[in-house]
Amino acid sequence: MNIKQTLDCVLNFFFPPRCESCDCVLEKDSLALCPDCRAAWENEKREICRHCGKPHVFCDCMIEDYRYFHLLPYHPSGFESVSRNLILHAKERASRYLIRFEAKELASLLRSRGVLSHTYVISFVPRSHASVLEHGFDQSELLAKALAAELDFEYAPLLTHEGNTKQKTLTANARVANADESYILDADRAFYARGKRIILLDDVVTTGASMLACAKQLRCAGAAEVVLLSLARTASSTK
Ligand SMILES: [Zn+2]
Ligand SMILES: [Zn+2]
């Protein structure tokens, strides 16, 4: 047993892992969710996408002309769900159990949808500086790193977020304008992106404006392909 494994054992003894949704103490070997919450999560993945009429895990929706994959719907208000609990927790605390669980789920989604016939670079849609300062981390960055490790792909932080206006405070049209000027791909990273196949990750997609603004920059820089990926798609989204 190496030092990290020993430390994990000690930490798990004093602070046993808890379910990321209902907070009960987890049985040994269960990752992030208790059996009941896990069953609810699997059910939520089977909910029908209202845009294409298929379960979210089989959703065939494109965002403009980009292939787009996600696991489940995000209901910002209304009934409580395991997926909403997980998404809200992931924004507030950097739980390694939760990130590992989400990365494994995304990896198996990509495998099952036949996306992995090529080698991809994993990148992400960054949070604003103000948001990173407030929360202390960027959940999409942590998830992108974990997904890259899970798939044995390269991880590359390609874009920076220079704007400080929060997308969720804006209308759909204002989101597009704000997103277009908020994300920066500098010359070195643009050079790196050239010819690469890139999976661009965001935790939740609502209108898709942020995702598209980043994807277009990668394509302009000469990326061979940009695939969009999120944990969830806001169910009330009309686009
Ligand atoms: Zn639970
Ligand atoms: Zn769909």
C-alpha cells in the first residue's frame, strides 16, 4: 500500500464517504451514490429528451452542426432529483468521489455512443474568474481532467473566460452576444488546437451559447473536429 492509499484508508475511517445526493453513509465500494440514489440516477438518464423524443443518453440532438452528448436532464426548479443534487453539489464542493463518478459515467456514455474511434483531446468551457474565486475551483475543469484520465486522453485547458457577466442572468439573445466576447483562445493554444479532435466539456448546457462560442473558436483555429459533451441539459431549454 503506498502513502496515498494509506492516507485514503485513514481518511475513509474518520470521514466515511457519504452519498452525494442524500448524504447517507455509503457501503464500502459504492462510488458517490447509495443504491437508492443510484437507481434514481439511472431512471433519470432514461427520461425522454423533449427535443428529439429519445432518452437523454440516446439523444440525437445537435447544437447547430456539432455532435452533442449528455447524460440526463437538469430541472433547475420543481421536483428534487438526484441529478440536480449532484450538479448543485459539484458546483459548490470539489468532491473527488463525485468527480470520479461523473467522469466514469461520461466515459461510458462516449463509449456506448461510439464516439471513441479516434483519439481526442479533452477540454472544457471555463467558469469566469469571479466564479472560480468565489467557489475556489472550476467544476468543469476538474471533470475534464478526470475524464481525460479515465479515457487515457490528453487534457488541455484551451480557453480562458475573460467576461464577468453571469450567463444565467441574461436572456437567450444576450447570452449569445456575451458568450461570443467572453471566451478567449490565445495564439499559442490556437496553434495547439489545429488539426486536433477535441471533446469540449461543460457541466450543464442551457441555451448552448457558451459551448458554441468556445466550439467556434476551436474550429476557427483549425480543430479537425469538436464534439460537445455535458452532464446535463436544462430541461426548460428551448434551443
Ligand atoms: Zn443516496
Ligand atoms: Zn434530444
